[in-house]
Amino acid sequence: MVDAVADPPSDQASLLHRGRTWQELPVGFAFRTGTRTVTEADFVQFVTWAGFTEPLFLDASEHLATNGGRLVPAALTYSLAEGLVVQTLAFAGTGIAFLGMTMQARRPVYVGDTLHAVITVTESRATKDPGRGLVASIVSVRNQRGEEVLNYTPTRLVRSTPPTGGVEE
């Protein structure tokens, strides 16, 4: 028989999924996400939800033959990539704000392609507020052949490492 253990108060329970502070994301630091295959369901839900109802995406008879597959909007590619970044938990509990970005589509993405992203920190510095810093990076989105299909350069506001060494909540 197992003895019952009292639940500790929330502030005493360990936080297992802690993102990195800006100090833990130095310039040159790089990490890779997991992978994600773009499905037909992803495509249909996104183009209808977002209103991408132009023939380029919806007229399968015309564009399937020309492209060799259903062309995926760059906005969907970006959304899937950013979701993969979130799934790394790199900014879990430490990310404060997404401040801006530039984005460049490099190659077409088709339904059935499998994507992953490589994130490289290009700037990491304190802000005027001692509790936060600015982290800029380049996110290189790649297909199953390792070809870069899209890249974007997010700038994020990220928590600082508190003097006690823990992460503020």
C-alpha cells in the first residue's frame, strides 16, 4: 500500500517546463525543433479559416498539374514553424512579447512536405527594465530535403534571470 502524500502548495511544486531567460540565449546559440508534416486537413482548414480563397490555393485542377502538389501559403508555413518553436518550450514562462519580424519565402511548400526549423540567436541584450531583455533570431524553416523554404527574424521580449536564480511567474 502506498502512503498518501499531501499535495504541496503551487509555489513549492517544481516547474518542469521552464523556458530560457534572455541571458540563457546568447548570440550564436542555435537549436532545432521537431518535425511536422503539412497535411491536406491543415491546408484546407487554414485557407478557409484565413480566407485564402484564391484559385492559386483552391483550384486543384489548374495548380496541381503545374506545381506537382497543393501549394501551401507562406503564412501557413510560418504558422506551423512558429508552432514548432513554441513546442520546444524555449520561451515557456519566460517569453513576454513577440515584438516584430521580417519574413522571406525561399521555396514553395506543398501538402505532404515535412518541416522543421533551426533557430539561431542573433542579438541578446538587456532592456531598460531589469526584469527583461530583447532576443532577436533568425528562424530557418526547412523541408524534408533540408532545403530552406522560409526564414523569419523574430524579435522577442524575454524575462531576465532573477537574482535568486529562479524564474519569475
